[in-house]
Amino acid sequence: QVQLVESGGRLVQAGGSLRLSCAASGRTFSSYGMGWFRQAPGKEREFVAAISWSGGNTLYADFVKGRFTISRDNAKNTVYLQMNSLKPEDTAVYYCAADASKTGWDPYEYDYWGQGTQVTVSS
């Protein structure tokens, strides 16, 4: 089992920045691919970014490329999402997830999920 707890979400103005954190506990964090997803009201959960177990490979949704950066610190059992140049359409609940087998964009392939953290971007 892996337990995931997100933090860092809050209200921010458009153009601002936030860093989300996802702290993991349980089984070996460093062996899991990690992803960030988001879900806005009335919309399906969508992929944001993912990072391999070593941190050597990353994957981003087109709408965040150049604005968001995913990273991880295996010594701290934590994955981060640095979000810059935030837009009102980035408003959503952001979830982190762990994948035991690979790193990808499909939420159905992830094994463990956190409870989410709310990000609200005002215009």
C-alpha cells in the first residue's frame, strides 16, 4: 500500500505560481511512477504530468508544457508540481497518483490516489 497526501493548493491570481507537494508513505516510493491529474467541476479527471521512478523521464499534457514542472525527491518520498503562469482554466482539484508498473497519462493505470488539493485561480 502507498498513502498519498497532497498539499499546497490555494487561491492565487492569474499569472501567479504555486508548488504542489505530494507526500508518500508506505511501500517503496522510489519504485513507483508518479503522476498529477486534475478535475474541474463538471469535467472528467485529466492528466497533467508524470515522472518515472528515477525522475529521468517526464511527460506533460500539452496545455501545461512550458508552465508546469514535475519533479521528485525520493529521499523525502515527495513529488512536486511547480505551476507557473497560472490561468483561471487551471482551477481544479489536483490529485497525485502512484503507478507500480510504469509512467503514463492514463488514470486507470494508476494504483494509488491521494485525496486532492484545491487550486483556484482568479482572473
